[in-house]
Amino acid sequence: MIDLYYWPTPNGHKITIFLEEAGLAYRIHPVDIGKGDQFAPAFLAISPNNRMPAIVDHAPADGGAAISVFESGAILLYLAEKTGKFIAADPRGRVSALEWLFWQVGGLGPMAGQNHHFRNYAQEKIPYAIDRYVNETNRLYGVLDRRLAKHAFLAGDYSIADMASYPWVVPYERQGQNLDDFPNLKRWFEHMRSRPAVIRAYARGETYQRRREGFTEDERKVLFGQTAASVAGAS
């Protein structure tokens, strides 16, 4: 059994997609990031960066004590290695999957995240910041489109790289992007959206989905006002 510490964000969806695709048994422990659950001492013990998702695997491959893993990319790699699924066994295919996984973790996720913040959440609209991140997101969509012009999936075969990237493309309209400008990306996106495991993964998140727009002032302080002292005060 895997305990998944989760909230329905793109990084959270990555992990439910894998778990649903692999058919692994898991139970969700919601981490309401607007309420500050990510600062609870019990959660910080398994996720010291006070970010979800995180997992605790109670049946690791070596048969030993439970293993906790934080950071979505590390979780995907851990689960792929545990199950032998969604990452190639041959060195070239494995490297390709890792390249595109790390590309998402280091590029698409952070840039799209800043896009979301300055375009949708920042109380002060700063044109330079909005243009900077909308344009960079557009560039990264172009990288995806060129890759997918030659490959059905990012690493050739369906892999953790696709699971990592798809949730960050789902809110493309909120990122100021038009999928019609990226026909290969759009083809891949439509396939991903129709996969039964992806549908199930997103359905799991519906229970916790926000039903309103915007944040309260307290939620803004929790989500956007964190410092080292914030974590020290919660631990």
C-alpha cells in the first residue's frame, strides 16, 4: 500500500496518473495547501521542502521498512523503478525518459507555475513579468511540439515523462496558450486526456477541487508569503 500526500495540482496529478496506470493500491491523504497543511510537522518529516506530493511506500521492493519519497519527479522515478513500468529498460530509452522528466521538472513546471502566478494570482499585474513567463511557456510548448512531431510520446514509448508533462499543459488557456498553434502537442494532449487512467486520476482530485475563484488573504499568505521563518515556526 502506498500513502499519497496529495492536493489536486499539476504535481499532484502526476502521481495519481502513475498509480492509476500501474494499478497500484494507494490511499490519499489530502494536504490542503491553502490551509497550510504542508507545514504540519508530520508532513515535514516526509517532505522537508513543505511541498506536496509525497509518498510513503509500505511495501518497498527490498522488503524492508517503509520508504518515504518527496518531489514529484523523484516519486515518478521511484515508482517506475519499483514496478518496472513506464521507463525503458534499455539505456537509450531510459536516458530519453529521464531527459524529458528532468526537462519538465526544471523547465515546464517552474515556468508555467510563474506564468500562473503573475497572470492569474498576483494582485499587482506586472506586464514585464506576465510577458516573460507567457513567452517562455510558449517557447517550451514549441519544444514539446517539435519533439512530438517525430515521436508519439516524449521518450518514444509512453513513460513517466508524459505523465509529468501532461498536467502542466492541461491549464493551457490560463497560461495564455492556444493548442491550435501546436498541432503535434495537441494530438498528444488529446490522447493523454482520453486515457482511462488519466480520467480516473483527475476524478480522484475532484473531491478536493476548489469550487471558487481567488484566494482569501490568509490563503495568500500561506501560498505566496513563505520564508524560512514560516517553516521554522511550523516545525
